[in-house]
Amino acid sequence: MQTVELLGAPGSPYSRKMLALLRYRRIAHRMIWGSHMQPMPGYPAPKVKLLPTVYFSEGDDREAVVDSTPIIRRLEAEYEGRSVLPEDELLGFLDLLIEDFADEWMTKAMFHYRWHYAEDAANAGPLLIFWQDSRYADEVARPMADGFARRQIDRLYVVGSNDITAPIIEASYQRLVGILDRIVQRQGFVLGTRPSAADFAIYGQLTQLGIVDPTPARIMAQSSPRLRAWLDRVEDLSGLPDGQWLEPGALWAHLGELLAEIGRVYVPFLLANAQAATAGQSDFETIIDGKRWTQPVFPYQAKCLLTLRAARDALSEDARQALDALLAGTGCEEMFVTEPAA
């Protein structure tokens, strides 16, 4: 098989997600540190410029693709061994749900903490410039960092970070640190003693929250040295022995808290966002965790809800009944009984 090429940056949680996954699966790869704003000479441009950009090669031809979730599924189809997608239908759905939660909700905390607080923004600006190219002279890098930080701070509202939503985002992150601490202690990973796609999605967001950005990193260091150490281990799991997926009888005890957190914060967001998108609104307001939430509509996350619904519909009857029983009372079941208004 051809070597997979990955264009990404250390400050991109999705780049870190994919790099760690490639290492665990022992897929030959070449990491290219750079920026999606600076095209690789001789490389094709993806339809949408995002990080990471993954290049698949067929002879001398390269194909540029983005979006980590479908890329993981393509890698599963094209490369054998050390799968990160459980074959069991129920586990497969849970993996997709938790991966989606990490990619689409946890990233709100990542973006919020990075740019909401002055200390974190001052830390991130120069890093993001030097991650692109460490040879920039200080007099060139400084205005670039300041300008980038200003643009990102001005974009906080896009992901839903504002003075109204900040307490919801931060409370969820702090709860999540505790939940993940207990998950790691019990099994090592979300779905057992081997990592799934969901683990790498969580890891990607936490590389920023737990390592790069000072405010959330202090929270994690004080609350869960276990989880902070887990990040260093997941960076390279190429030597991890093969493990086992969870047995059905262990699912609730291991995942109940996490599913309840998803139902508490992410599901209300998904439903309100999808309803607003269906109605053609540009912004929406809802209640999350008993508090007011307001932000612009995010069309991609409306598609996420449709994807999760389609995945549940595709389950066998037995697997669907087992899933519904597991989700009952967590708030996650609302995704499948509440339809966005027309």
C-alpha cells in the first residue's frame, strides 16, 4: 500500500486525532507540518481547505481529502489490521455517537478556552504561527500572531462561545474531565481495553485543552493527572497489545455517565440547531443544562444529526432495541423522538 500523507498542525485537534490513529493502526504515513492556507507545491487542493488534509496516492496521482470521520472509514476499507471500528452493531453506533460528540461539542470547549481568555489567546497566537514555520523572524511573527488572534477572537460566536454560553461550556468540560478519568481508570479506553475512533477524537480535542492552552490545562492537571498522562500515551499506541471490546453487560456501568453528559448538552444543541436550519434561520436560541444558549446556525452539525439518525435506522431490530434501552433516560433518546419543525 502507498504511504498516506497527512498535512496538519500541532494546534489542530483533528490533525492530532488522525496522526495518533495512523500510529496505532501501524499504517505507513508521512507527516507534513504546515497550513491549509499554504498549498503544498505539486499537491492537489481539497474541495474545502481544512486541517488535516490527507493525501491518498495511486501511482503518481494524489487525491486530497478532508473530514476525519469518513477518512477513518476509508482507511478501514483500504488497510487491514488493528481496526478502530467495532464490528458489533451496538458498539459501532456508540463509537460514532461519541466520536461525533468529541468532534462537534468538545471542540466548542477547545475554541472557547483558547480565545475567550487573554492568557490563553496570548499563548496560542505565537504558537500557531511558529507551528506553521519556526523560521519566522520575531518582527514578522509578532504581527502575524496578533492578527490571527484577533480574527479568531472575533469568530468565537461562530462555535457558540459568548458570555451567555461560557458557563455551560466550562461546566461541561469540567464534568467531562471527571467522567473520562473514571473511564480511563476502568478500561483504558471508551469501549474497552483497545482504542476506537471515539478515543482518538477525544484525544485530539484534549491535546489542546489538556496540554496547549493554559486555563483548561490547569483544570485537567489539578483534577485528573491520570487523564493528562493518558494523552501522552495515546500520542503513540503503535506498541499497544491488542485488547478487547466491552461486553454488552458492561456498557451501562462504563458509559452511563458519558451518555448522560452527551444527552445533557450536545443533544439539545443538535436538535435546536437542526430545527433552526430547517426553518432557514441564521441564529437560534435554546436551553442547555437549564441555561440560555444562543449562537449562529451551523449547517454541518445539522447533517451530523441526520447521520446519527440514519445510523440508528440502519441497525438490526435487536441492536436498535438494545441501543434504545441503553440510551433511555440519558437525554440521547431525544435525538430519535424529536423531529425538527418544518
